[in-house]
Amino acid sequence: MRILVVEDEPRIAKDISDGLTAAGYVAEVARDGEDAWFRGETENYDAIVLDLGLPRLDGLSVLKRLRAAAVTTPVLILTARDGWREKVEGIDAGADDYLTKPFRIEELLARLRAITRRAAGHASSLVSVGPLEIDTRAQSVSVDGKAVALSALEYRLLSYLVLHRGRAVSQTELLDHIHSGDSDRDTNAVEALVARLRRKLGAPVIETRRGYGYCIAADGP
Ligand code: CA
């Protein structure tokens, strides 16, 4: 999962992005509202963590512009302790949830899990497709009830396909969501990763869409 963190305070931005990375997310940081608006509109994120007090363009305006441009990415806003008015305005402007500063990274992670799950249309952290079951909270995977040990990268790829099951996902889209912007962007690497994943799962859940990418059928293999 790829998350855009919009925060102008470098220490907070780093804490959030470190916490997200440690939890297996790909985190990108935008430091002002203009950059956040541009990236939120042109790139595809799984969620946006949006501070409201930002230079160049405030967070509420960023949110309103994104929603006006029909960007439906789940947004978690960060508000000041006594900012009840900005919470109300934020939710009215299309925020999915809010978190009051200061907060624990664990709470941010829990809220992100909830809004990304809701966005994908699942109410629980357990998702099963045929013999495959993944727990997005524990980040664990099992096939026919037997646990399968996956690397962080393999898990990211699999969970992305599972959350978007029933839809073919291109190799480029997968690359965007499993790597940070600066890492290796070789589609051969995706093929190798999928091959390894298929071997580990041992069940034919991941279908190839030739010349395009991969798909997990909504009702399993
Ligand atoms: Ca700020």
C-alpha cells in the first residue's frame, strides 16, 4: 500500500513515514499543500494522511480540490487538539477520518487500516478468496488454513491484488504500490516476485493477464 503523508513539520513527517515503512507501507512525503494537491491528483495512493496547517495551500483546500476533481482516495486529516471546527469542516469536505495531534503511531496505523479497508469495501481485517485468507491487521497469509511465510514485498503485492480482486492490475500499478518512488522499477522484478509468490502459495490464485498484469478472481480460483 502506498501512502502520501502531507506534513510540513519535518520531525512529525519523519516519524509518520518511519512508522508506515516499519508497518510495511510505502510512504511518500509532501511538505506543502501545492505539492500535496498535485501529487494527490496525478498519482494513485491508497490513502493520504493530511495535516491541515500547511504552507502554500492549507490542507482543507487541498482536500476540497481533490474531492472536486473526483479523487476518492481515503483521507485521514491531522488536526490540532482543540480544533473541533476543523474536524467538522474536514469531514464535511470529504475526509474519511481524523486524528488529533499529538497521537500515537499505532492509532494512526489502526485508522489507516480502517479507512483503506472501508475504501476497498471490506468491514473486517480478514479477507478470504477461495483457499487464500489474508489478515490485513496481522499481515499474515494462509492457504487452506495453513500459514504461509511471505517477505514484506511479497505480502504487499499479494494484499494489493486481494484488495483489488476481480480487477486486472497492471505491472506498472503494482510497481507503484509495492516500491517507493526511487527504487528499482523493473517489470521483470514483478514477474520474478509473482513467480515466487505462486510457488509459496501453492494454489493457482494469481492469474496472468498476458501483456498487461495480474488478477485475483473475486470468487477465488
Ligand atoms: Ca503543519
